[in-house]
Amino acid sequence: MTPIIVSNHGGEIMKTIIHVNQHIIKANAKNGTNNPPLTVKTYKKGINCHEVAFIDGIVIHRPEKPLGCGAKVWIETQEPVKIIR
């Protein structure tokens, strides 16, 4: 797979959220599958993948206010993100 860059287009600051989908990890273990458990989300789209690279970001643990998907721990960055596979 050719790497995909999720970046800030036209100088627009775009927050990217990266999180691990624990339901996919459990389903992979149960079913012997290898579906991509990482989700890279911007306000425009979400991409599932196995590997992602980024330069700068913060890890957030917020159990009292999870993401809409239920994630309580995630990474946020405003820098370009490279989806490797």
C-alpha cells in the first residue's frame, strides 16, 4: 500500500485524532482476522489502518468525556499524519 498523507490543506488547521479500536482487536483475536485496528480521523473523513506515523501530538486520557466512538484514550495532532498501511 502506498502511504497516504492526511494533512492540513490550504493552510487550514485540521485536528487529526488517532485511536485504537479495541473491538476490532478483540474480533481479530476471536476470528483469526487481521482487520486494521487504528482509526485516523479528521472532521472530513476516517481511515482505518495498521500503522501510522506522525511527528508531534499529545496522548489524551479522558474517561469522563470519551470520543463519540467511546474511545477514552487517543492521540491528537495538528501536524500531517502518514498512514503507512
